[in-house]
Amino acid sequence: MRGILFLAVITLGYTACQSEYESPLDEEAYGYSYFPLSVGQSLTYLVDSIRFDYVGNSFQQDSSSFFLREDYVEKLKNQQGEDLYRIVRYKSRSLEGPWEVLDVVSEYRTLNQAFRTENNQKFNVLIFPPKVGQTWDGNAFINQDVEVFVKGERIKMFQYWAYEILPMAVPNAMIDEGAYQDLLIVQQADDENAFDLRRSHEYRAKGVGVVYRERWILESACKFLGTPEVCIDRNWPEKAGRGFIVREKLVAQQ
């Protein structure tokens, strides 16, 4: 009996030592490579945006483009003891610079969730392992009535969001799919009615993270004017009187 007990103690000790040095998880199977985290990585995006307004009885819009670079500069510990990565974002009119600091965001990962905090809003951007058809509340930490300002006007950006992993069924002309392995589509919002449109999608690639992001956050002019005839024979985005469309495409990485 003592021999059996002694063997059990040795086995438990070996298991404990093994778990100390080796992760019992298959990181590839869990899909962690869709949300890579390491100090020194850098992602640069070309950002194209259109902002909408309704002024002087006319629909107006203006466009702008710039480059956005995200540098993972530091690994810290959050209050739960998890590795948190501090990311400095830079903005430039040219890939060659000069670059100016825009803001600081952060990311961290748990066993089955990935989080990103930007502009003091915490997003649950991904779940593990990711599977087509899975849904979750990615904005659980965000008040859906929070208002953002676009051209001086308020809009409730986070209303009607619902996260889901979609099948890679329809090619996206903005992405060179042959350049990436196993693209993953995360739908963050896809809700439309006569007055509001909320559409947001992220395309993620293994070993890279987000390679393309597109968001349509729009409110029709007839909603706040109270005159439905203003929007007759107009579809999105032609009837938008507030909001924006933004597209971010990965153009460089290291």
C-alpha cells in the first residue's frame, strides 16, 4: 500500500513539474494566433473615413485619409495578474512620417476571451476557440447609450451591436485573401432600420490580428429633423445626416 502511495506522489509531482513548464493548451487549436500579443510588434493601417452631416437643407460629407500605426511597446500586469500590453498609436499623412502620438490603448487575453480598451471603452473583441456561428456580448462593459461626437453632432455609436463569427463566404475586395492564412470574420454589428445603421466587421489573420476593419455608424437626417420626406428615394448612406464610415486596411507590419 505504501508503494502505491509513493508512486502516486511521484506521479503527481511529475505532473506538477510538467505543467509548470508546458502549457496544457494547444494554442493553435484555441485560435490564439488570431490575437497575437508581443512587445515589438507593429501594425500600420491606411485609414479612409467619410463623415456625414446635414446643414442648410442639404446633405453633406467630407473625406479624409491618414496612416495609423500601432506599436506594442510594453507588457504589464493588470489587476487580475494577467499580461496586459500597452499599445501606442501614431498618426501620419505619409508612411514615411513624421508620426505624431494619437493615443494609448491596451489589449490582454484570458483563457477564452480577448479584450481591447480604447477611448476608455473595453471591448471583448474575440472568444476562444473561435467557431463559425458563435455569438457573444462583446460590448458588455460599454453603455450602449454612450454618445460620440462626429462633426459636432452626437450619435449613439454602440446601439444595436451583437457579435458573431461569420463564415468566410463572400470575398472582400479590400483584402488580398491570398496574402493571409485562414481569415476569420468577426461581425460586431449589422443592424439596419429606417433611421439608424450600425455595421462593423473585423477581418483577422493568423499571426497578424486585424488586417481589415470597416464600420458604418449612421443616422438618417429624417430622424432628427422629424421630416420623413427628406429621406424619400434615398438609401444608405445617401440619407445619412450624422455619423461616419471608416475603413482600416493593413499596409505594413513587423
